[in-house]
Amino acid sequence: KVLVDAIFEATTRILPKVGAQNLTTKKIAELAGVSIGSLYQYFPSKESILRQIMEVVSQKHMDRFLDGLAANSKKSKIELTDAMVDLAVQLFLEEREKNRAIFAMAPELGFVESIVKFRQDVVKRLAAEMQRLEPGFDTLEYKRASFVAVNSVMGIIMVMLIDRSQTYSNSELAGELKLLVNSYFAAKLKLQT
């Protein structure tokens, strides 16, 4: 466990500096302070290290999302969506360079399906919470609205990771995303009444 943690830490520290294409197991082992043989006992390639890191990061993000939902369950619909937007921005953009490097490898590592599954889980849980907070609509409507809201937020956040020319601060972006999501939900619910 200590050795694996050292390898993960070294990988996430070096990855933003050298990029995925220039990342090598030798560089990871050197930074982690372990022999290349010890590294290969746990990971046969840099891709296997990156794949495992993506799985760990995805699980941590889901855990934080669930904690955020639970912590804000007594709040209004707007307070809940604001908190979820803040959390999404925090999770993906606070360590922008590291996340940029990790998520750039997703297609190559066959991790796109896991990202889609993560979003599906978030949509499902948000839809249930929205239905609890604003009852009276068809379950499919909550799912559709949550699908649009979650993927709008995540799509913009992913563009922020990829497009280095976008220089909005995290707080500026969060403000815009809150306006987008809350306006959408308000219009959606108003149209349904």
C-alpha cells in the first residue's frame, strides 16, 4: 500500500510537468524513490498506473458528490444546485493541470465508458434529489432535466480542462454555471406547471 501510494503520488506530480506522452515508468520510479523492478511488481506499464489512478480519482469524486448531496439535502433546490456546481468546479478545476493530463488519456486508456457511467450515476442521484425537493412531475422529467444540467456543467468543465486559452477563474465559471443550471431548472419547472 505504501509503495503503491508513492507511485500514485509520483505519477500525479510528474504528469502535469511532462505530459502523458513523455511520462515513463523510469521517471515515475525515480520520483517515487522505488526501483523499477518494484514498480513493475504492481504495474506492468505507465498505462496501468494511469488507469488505476483514474479509477481511484473517479471513486473519490463520486464519494465527494454523494457527501455533497447528503450535506445539502436539507437546503433549497437552488442552494443544492449551487453547492453541486461549486463541488464540480472544485473537483475538476482546482488541480487543473493534473486533471487535464489524466483526463486527456481517458480515450487511450479505454476509460471513456467509466466517465459516462460516473455521469449517469450523478444524473440518477441528482434526479432523485430534485424529485424529493420539487415533487409533482413525472420521474422521466427529473431524469431528463438532471441529464441536461449535469452534462452541461461537465461539458463546460471538460472544455476548461482542454482549452488552455480559457482563463476564467473558478469562481467566475462557477457563477456562470449556477446561473445556467438554476435558470434552466426554473424554466423547466415553470413550463411544467
